[in-house]
Amino acid sequence: MNANRHNQLLEAVRNYRIPAAAEQLIKQHPPLLIAGASSVGKNTITDKVVTLSNHRRVITHTTRQPWGNEVDGVTYWFVEEGAISRMIDNQALIEAQLVHGETIYATSVEAYEKVVNSGFQPLLIVDIHGLIKYLRMVPAARAFFLLPPTFEEWMHRFERRGPLSFTQKRRRLHSAKLEMELVLKTPQVQLLVNDDITQTAKSIIGGPLVPATQAQHKELAQRLIDHARVY
């Protein structure tokens, strides 16, 4: 896609409005929402939630390339920008977001309906902006934002994910900082530290966390923000 069409697509993503029928679908079948900073382990936790519950992940579309062992149609649908553009033109999306200033993630109506029609509860991995959009439609939806246990462990997870240039890592840390700053202003979202896969998944399935735990997690989020700010 040339630069002009790319910029037109980004504008279409920013201005996309959910179709009325899709909004009704979301309200009738509210999703479990999981967001989190880059490399914090969202896919791993989601996989564990699926094995322990009646939730099934709605497979979203992304314009980025696969990482590591990611599989097309299982982890994400890896598509070209042209495919996202056509879905926008056809009003076939629930939502679309630009992440890290370079990658588009989008949820299709078809993928959401597939989970619902199979008798499962929908689960979505979204960024914080997508999460807030869903909460505006369904305020009672359960929403979680995952944090790493420490900044040092977070950096280790970045390294394990694959080689990133300093610029790429800095861009992701900047995005994560902005996301954490926003989530601290969004009381409907519960913060959860991903330090044990099974326990984290059980906490998500189990429901609300105690206020004292949330206060500790907010303090951790602020420390991570401070580290990311000076990286």
C-alpha cells in the first residue's frame, strides 16, 4: 500500500464507528476484556483462561508480522492493510485501533459471531483504547489490564520475544507508559500482575479483586511508568 492510501487507511481507522447491529451483538453478549503492556504475556494468559473456562478468544486481525510461534488464524489473523481497508468499507468491523503508531488491530463482526454462535463466552485481547470503547458500550463488562511483576522482568520478556531495535523498544515502552497512565484514570479496569500464569488466569475467571490488592497494583503501575519515562 502506497503512502497516500496508507494515510487514508489510518484516517479511516481513527474515524470508524461501530455499526448498530454490531453494537447490539456486543450488548447481548458482553466480552471478557484483557489488555496489557507490550510483552506482558496477554496471549499466554488468554490461552490459560480458555483452558479453564467457557470463554473462547475472538481472533482479531493485525497488520503486523507474526512473532515466534504465532500461527495465522490461531493467535491473530495476519493480514495486509488492504484487507483492513475493505472490512472498514464493508462495515464488517466492531472496532479498529492503531497501536504503537505503526500497527492496526481490528475485531471483525464475523469472528465475534463465530464465538457466540458456538455457545462460548467471547474473550477479547485489546489495547486500552479499544477496551475503553467496549466499556462505553457495555459498562458492566469485566475488564483487566495486565502488568509485569517488575520492570526488570518486563525487560527480560521483551528480550525473549525476539530482537527489537532500541527505537522499537523505546516506542513500545512509550506506548505502554501512555496506556498505564490512562488505565490509572479508568476505575472500571482491574489491574492484575502476571507473575504466575495459572493464578493470574484464575483471578480473571474468579472476578473482582480486593481493593487493597488494587491499590498495590496501582503503585506498581506508577513505578513502571516512572521507569519507562526515563528509559
